Amino acid sequence: MAATGDLDELVDTVRYPLADREGRGAAVARARADLADGGCTVLRGFIRPELIETLRAQGAALAPHAHYEVEQVNAYNIPLHTDLPPDHPGRIVLERGNAFVARDRIPGDALIHRLYTDERFQRFVADCFGLAELHEFADPLAGLCLNVVAPGMSHPWHFDTNEFTVSMLTQPAESGGVFEYCPNIRSPEAENLDDVRSVLTGSGARHVRRLELRPGDLQLFQGRFSLHRVSPVSGAAQRHSAIFAYTDRPGVIGTVERTRQLFGRVLPDHLAARARLVRGDQLLD
Ligand SMILES: O=C(O)CCC(=O)C(=O)O
Ligand SMILES: [Fe+2]
């Protein structure tokens, strides 16, 4: 766990005076208002300006460790053979071309790792989302990832399974690679399939907002109700973003199948979690 005081070395405390009650309160209030409005908030220049190049360079050094496996998916991340009505947007097949660097490849002293594990940062994120508890995703691979989108690839339209996402661009694409989202295009009560279909087929521009993210901006996002994507990357540079995965209860870990798909491997923790699930108890072997 990062020592207290550490956070001040990483965060631009002139813009985000997190140690000061009033300054912190104002930042939390702004984030909450944005999230209530459209499920998204961007804390511009969260990382100290003098660290932005280090942030980029550390990500670029990690990127070759990404697991590349182009996958056919749909926006709902449900199996492609799911029985759906003929015009259901879940029948539209998309190509997921982004690749992830897993947590166990990211050194503990990397800026994104120090931020992810910092207790004061976690408490701040929890307060912005209005969560009583926030825990690191117990998954040894998916807890912290670098999302790599190479030229010619995209991270296509999808809804997240998790209710909240924390991310940070570390290296922008030369062109393209824009984060686009449709605020609350669905709700717990309504899928709004017509609107979702219009976005997937390219006629739903009126639903789409585009975010001009810069390296070091902190993004808090509620992706379960807002369809979103990273548009196709072009030019010479890869687009890199750190994904800080947290859960609102402890001990959550990804399934063996999904882990293999995302990272090309599983660890003993994933197999142990599956065994516990099959047995239906938490007792030691
Ligand atoms: O890399 C990004 O900016 C978006 C990532 C995303 O949508 C996801 O990992 O679910
Ligand atoms: Fe997402």
C-alpha cells in the first residue's frame, strides 16, 4: 500500500487540493454533479504536469506486453449465438481489436500502479461515485490494466458489466482513438433498443458525445447505462489508457473463460475461485 504523502507527489494539488477539506469537497461535488447529469466526469490535468511524459513513457514501455487477440463481440458482451429477435442490436457483430497489459506486468512503482493502490485516491474516487466502500478488484490480472489500441484497431461500442469505471489516458493516438459515449442511452428499466441500434449502424449521431481526453486527465464513468467506444485509431501512435478496476465489495475475481479471452492465460487464483463456486462454500480444501 502506498504511504501517505505519496499522493501529493502524483496529483496536481494546485488544481485538486485533496488534503484540504474544502478543496476536496468542491472537487467531489463537481464530479457528483457531472455523474448525475450524464454518467461521466473528467478531472482535467489530475496528474502533475511534470509527470505527464513519465506517465506516457511508462505506458509505452509496458505496451509490448499486451495480449493481442482480435475478438468478435457484440455491444452487450453476451455470446454471439444468444437467441435474439432478428432486429436486436445484440446481433450486430463488432471487432474488438484492443489489447490489455495485465496487472502482474505493471511494476509496483509505475505511476498508474501507485495511484491505483493509494488509499486516499481510492477514498476520493468512492466519494465521487457516492460509494460507501471501494475495493481493488481482487483479480490479479484485471485489477489494473493498460488498454492498448493500435493503429487500425478500435475498442468498439459496448456497455460495461461493472457500474463504474476509472481510467486515465497515458498516450493519445495521432488521430482517431476518441472516447465517444451515449449518456444513459439505456436505464435499469429500459434497453431502448432502437436508439442503441441507431448508434451501432451509424445513424445515431445525436446520441453521441465525444471527449477530448489528454494524458493525465482522470475519467470517472458509469458505463453500464452509457454505450461507449474508442473510435478507430489512425496515424503512427498507439492509444494507451490505464483502467483502474475497483468493486464495491471485496474478493471479486474474473471467470476463467473471460480471463483467458482477455489475457491469454489464467492464474491459480482464477482456478481456485472457480473451484469455490462449484463447491458452493468458502471452506479451505
Ligand atoms: O480505454 C478506454 O478509454 C475505454 C476502456 C473501456 O471502455 C473499457 O475498458 O471498458
Ligand atoms: Fe467500457
